[in-house]
Amino acid sequence: MLSFQPLGGLWAYSTDGGSMSWLTKKLPVSINQRLINKNDRNDTMAFTEGWTAQEVTIEELAGAILSGYAYSAQFSGNRKTSNFQSGGFVSVDVDAGISLDGAANIDIVEQSATMIYTTASHTEEVHRFRIVFALEEPITDAREFRALTRSLALKIGGDTAATDPVRVFFGNDKADITVFDGGLCRDQVNELIDQSFNAVTTSHGAETSEKKTQRSLKSVAPDQSVRTADNREARLEELARSTTIYCPFHHDTNPSAFVIVSQRGINGIHCSACEASFWPSNSDRFDFYSFDDAAKNAAEKIAADKSDELDEVFWRPETRPGEIEFLNQQYVSVAPASPGVTFIKSQKGPERRSF
Ligand SMILES: [Zn+2]
């Protein structure tokens, strides 16, 4: 049962008779009393100076935000990613057209959010807010903290670019704040880290010299119900290779995933937003045709003039999308190549596949 009680200017929901309350848990954060709202005092040094490492409850953090103070994770020395030390709260910015009510109805928010507050640019018409999750255990690895933030942003439809582990979160002395007795337990945190860990270590590998750890991903059931790009509900196992679908693992409005098939004919899902492939457990977790499938999917997007949705394997901001051509002939003959770089991938061995 949820009860509703006023709490010094805030509203807090708490569960009756729960064994543990997230509201009394003290977690690491750093708070900056020099950085007020969106730096009202134009104190340019306040982005680097004035940070104090503290352990606070969610209500104390809410109090700091209402005082206009900025917060971040804990770090040593200057505020930069390589100095990340510990984070007890994960924050996701939402400004992509999702309403406060809409966000509150997303499963993970309903079940595990600890605080929602409106940010300075919030208006009645355009909702802008931040959702904060308390963690059962603080995270001390910058890559894990980034992966967790990214996965939560994907699930909620928040800003997946705002994942810097030592990002500054501004306070707001005019915020509407709601505090919930919720948080992310260890198992949920691990699952969320797994979903984005490979993506963040690929794009942010320079953050660490440690060897990349391969983590196993959440698996998908063969009869998982998925929604295809043309809005049909279907079971994953009955869909053809390369079918474009909405990703069931994040708040996907695009759609940004497609069906992949393993060598043994088992269907899986590759999502270009999650930058991950999901397979049924116990299946062979390697798809020998995944490159070909991704190329085919990319060619379709280029043909449909949707190259902005391309996976970055096929398109990077500094290049323009090229042409992708599939040939099925004994000797390769390429029509006059366009200016730029042309890559050719050939099928190895005697096997031939046609598209
Ligand atoms: Zn996804």
C-alpha cells in the first residue's frame, strides 16, 4: 500500500511495513554550494571548485536541489571522468517530449525511481525533468556507472548522450520534487549495466586501459512478443531475418532493432540504440551473418532516405552514407567507385549466399 505524506515542502510516497526504506539510505554524492541553479552567479570556477563529497539521503539531496545546489558523483581532484570514485544516485534527463505522467507510468520508473524533479527549463507545455534512482550499493567503476545511466535513459526515453559519470546536475530552487520509497537493487543494476556495458566500452574505451570485459547480455525468449515496424505484434521466432522491429529492451520510438538469425537458425534481436544483440539463452551466441544482416538493414535505410538512423558501423558523422551493393557473381566487378573509400567484404570459403 502506498501512503502519501507531506515532508517539509516535498511530497513523499512510502510503503507500509517494508523491510528497508530507501528514504533513510545514505549514499555518496558530491554537492556544490557555489553552483546555484544554472550558475546564477556566473561563477566560472564553480564547475571545478566548490565540490564537497558527502553521503546523503534522497531527502537531503532533494533539499540541496531546492537550495539550487548542483550535484554530481564523487571524484578525486578535478572533476573529470578518470577521477570518478563513487556514485550512489543515477540521474536521467528527460526532455524529449515525454510528459511527467507518461514517465511515471514507465515500469522501471513506477517500480524503482527515488525522485523526480522538474529542471529549470520545464514549462507546462514542454515538460523537462530529471529522474533519480538510489542504488542499493554505490558504483565505483566509471564504465559501469556510464552503462547504467545509458540503459536507464534507453528504458525511459531520456537523453542517452548525457551519461558522463561526473556530469553536473543543476539544482532548481523552483523545482517540483516528488520522492518515492524506491530504488534499484543489486540484480537490477547488474542487468542494466550488462545491457549497455559493451556499447560504452566500445565508444569510451579511452577512459581506461583495462582490458575490455565481455559481459553476457539479457536473453530474449524465442516466443518473445515484439512489434514490427509496420505495427504488427508477432512472436520473435516467426519473423524473417532482417525484419525491422521495435526494441523490447528500451523505450523505442524509432524502431531501431531488427531480427538476426544464428547459424543454427535461432532468431535473436540486434538493436542499434542499445548497440547490442540479444539471443535466447542456451543458443549459440554468435551470428556469422550479423554483418551481412546489418549491411542489408543499412542498405534499406539508405534507400528509404533514413540514413540518420544508421548504426555507426555504417555511418559516422564525419562521413556521408555511402552506397551498399550486394553482388553474387564469381568475379567481383565494381561499377566506377564514388569518390571516397570503398570497402569490399567477400564471402570466405566455398559457400555462396544470395540476398
Ligand atoms: Zn534497444
